[in-house]
Amino acid sequence: MMHVAPVGGTAVQDHVALAEIELCGELIIAASAAQERLSLESIDEVLKVAEERDASGG
């Protein structure tokens, strides 16, 4: 007998975790496209650190 998870109900989505996974993916893509190690500034750009800082008023 095979057990299959019910559709549309029991899975909890962690939006923070999903956002972190997406950012990790963006870093992996940037790192694989780079000729050398990413600088801290490049990492901040990929992670949109300045945009977040501006949006939070900091």
C-alpha cells in the first residue's frame, strides 16, 4: 500500500526559508558565472543588501 500526502492541506510553507533558498540559488548562479571569487560588494549586490537597507530606512 502506498501512502500519498493529501493535496492542498497539510504542507506548511516557510516563506523565510523559501526566500533564503532563492537567495542561495542567486549566489550559486553568480559564483558559477564569475571568473574569480565574488567580492563582498558583488555578494551584497546579488543579495540586494543596499535595496533592503534603503527600504528599511537604515
